Amino acid sequence: MSFDQLPGRHSMTTTQSTTTLSNIGVAMFTVSDQDTALAFYTEKLGFEVRSDTRFGESDEMRWLEVAPPGSLARLALNPPMGGEPGGSGIGVETQDVLAEHARLSAFGDLDLDPAPMQTPGAPLMFSLRDPDGNQIWVVEAP
């Protein structure tokens, strides 16, 4: 395996077989209560439900996915599997970071950065936290 260094870029070549993986389709957050998380993502962020199914021998488990309308990627909201909820992060894109920040600020009850930040070399962005402390970064689309 070798790494080629270019300013601001890293590429990797390998002699292993080509992967069959083609897409990052599902990110996963651990949440303490799936119904509370579902309400947050659908009612506050405007996501839609992509999957909400029970499974297991007695339907004791639940697979719950949400996503922004039109998104190919989904976010699974799962109970912790041997740990505490929270601690994960995702980035979502918008064409208008300022408008989305204003929209979310109007709720008044979100754990939201006070203002978007612009740093040299990075897009305009801000973050908010869901009820379990998972970070959602709202990033201006290129």
C-alpha cells in the first residue's frame, strides 16, 4: 500500500481486490428513546420517516430511519447496544445556512450554536445537538 501526498489531498493505492461497497447509505445515531428522537428529527429538522419496522422473535426491536426530503442517505436512530446514547455526528447540507439557522432558532428550545461560523478554507456552518447529544452539522452545500 502506498500514499501519494498532494497539497490538501491524500490518495491511497492498494493491491487488494476491488470493493463491492459503493455508497455511504446509512449513518447511525444511538438514542435513549426512539419516539423522542423521531419527534425531534421530523418535527424540528423536517426529516421524513424512511423506515419504521419491528423485528426480532417477538418484534421487540425497532429499525427506524429518517432523512431530509430528497436525500439518498438515511439516519438510523438506534437504542444503545451496550453503552450510553449520543456521541455521534453527521453533516447535512443546505443551500442557505443563514436561513436554516434562523428557522431552527425560531423554535427557541434547541441546543443550537448561537450563530453560523465561517473559517478560512471551510464552508459556512453551524451545529446543533439532538436530545441525546448527537451533533448535527449544517453545512453550506458547495
